[in-house]
Amino acid sequence: MIDHLVAQGLQVRVYDRQPERFRPPVPGVDYRMGDLADTTQLYEAANGVQAIIHLASTTVPSTANLNPVADITGNLIATVRLLEMMRATDIRKLVYLSSGGTVYGVPETDPVAETHPLHPINSYGIVKVAIENYLFMEHKLHGLQHVILRASNPYGPRQGHTGIQGIIGTHLWRIARNEPIEVWGDGSVVRDFIHVRDLARLCVKAILSEVTGCFNAGSGEGTSVNQIVEAINRSVRATGGAPVTPIYKPGRSFDVPRVVLDITRARSEIGWAPEIGLQDGIDDSWEWVRSHVSPPAGPADRP
């Protein structure tokens, strides 16, 4: 996101809990460390800002149900306070990253358009929908120009390796460290994957546009978990590695069988389309992961 904003010649301020993990600060970018729930720091960070891209979240789909109260407090309440701050400081433009994989629940259509009913089946999706409704209220009552991007599954370079979100990044990191990879269920679950640079381009186009409302942000194509494993193995083999067979574990109740997003509206109203194909994106990610994994310690390195 920072890269694309800077490339547009924009002044950028980042408000986050911690610095970026995989590179030094970008020259010319104003970094402020703080928590979204800290109102005083938030007001200071927003001073002089004209528009906000809200990417912060304290949970992911697999953790939100473990503590719904914390999910509500850290995300819903914090975002409502952010909206109050924006109103008080007259910041009238916001792009919010919602979730195309959870807000719709079990899809009734394929692909899923923005007009699909919102019936989330986990806390993460429920909180995202609640935030969307607050944004719509702020738009109607106070003129907030808001763009909600219901993102599918982002992946790409600089994706972390905690293992709790992002199947592509998680698998690549584990393979690079010679660790086994795991698949929940039989691998038939289908998702829509979007390269992080395509998603960042969309966010920047949205913040610079005059549109408002909800837009799906995905590739518009479905890929099963098993197909992801096959694509990863192609990347690994191309660099001299051995293919990996995953360990299959019991399926999870909160995993929707298939979600593929209809991205027609983003194409027509924002003038955006994904440019990076899945195999190229995984090749790109694998090269980056390989360059950031330390080699196993040799005898001389061990205590």
C-alpha cells in the first residue's frame, strides 16, 4: 500500500502498532506508532490528514470466535471511535478493508456479487458487517465518502509466517523451513485469491476516486486448496526443490465450502482489474520467502 501511494506522489502517514517487519522505513513516509483504541494518539496521528485507508484488525477469521468480546472491542468499537474522530476533524474520505470471504456466509450464488445477502457464520464476518453498517450510517447522516472493499484472500511478498492466516504464505514459509504443511479437510475448499499488489492498486484507486459503496476485491476465479498445493509444488520444483505432500486434518466448521467473488463492479466503476495471475504470484512469493529464510544451522553454528 505504501509503495503504491508513494508512487502516486502522495504524502503518506502510517499509524500502526509496530514497524514493518521485513524492511526498513520507506524514505519520506511519516510513521506513527500507536493503537487504534488509543483516542489521544489517534487524534494526533490524524492531524492534517485528508483521507484514511483503514486496514487494521486485531483478529483473523480463525481467531475471532475464540473471543468475540475482544473482537467487538478491538475492531467494532475502535472503528466507531475512529469515525467519531474523523467527523470531529472533518476527514470525510475513508477506504475500509472488509472481508469478501466471510461477510456473505455460505454463498447462494456463484460467483458472489455485492448484492448477495450478508449472513456471516463467524464473529470476524459479523463484526465486518457491523462496521460496514456504521460506515453507511456515517455516509447517510454526515456525508462520509466511504469505499468498502470486500477483499478475498490476499497473498504475496512480505506476508507473515505466524500460520494463523494466509494459506499460501503459511505453506511457503513452512516448505522453506523444511516443515510439513497441513490442509484442513480434504482440500476441496475453494477460495478466491488476490495478489497483494493488485489489492494495493485497488485501494489506491479507490481513495483517489469519487465512488462510494461496497466493492468486491478478488480475482473473480476460484481455486481449491489442493490446486494451491499443486501450484506451490510447481514453484518449488522450478527452483530445484522436492514436491511436498500435505498432512490432511479434520475440516473446520467455520470454513465455507466455496467463495468466489464477482468483481464486475470494481472493474466498471473504479476502472480496476487484477493483473497478476495465481501461478506468477506464487512464483513471486516463493522467491521472496526463499530469500528471507535463514539456512539451517551447521555444526559450527550450534552451541
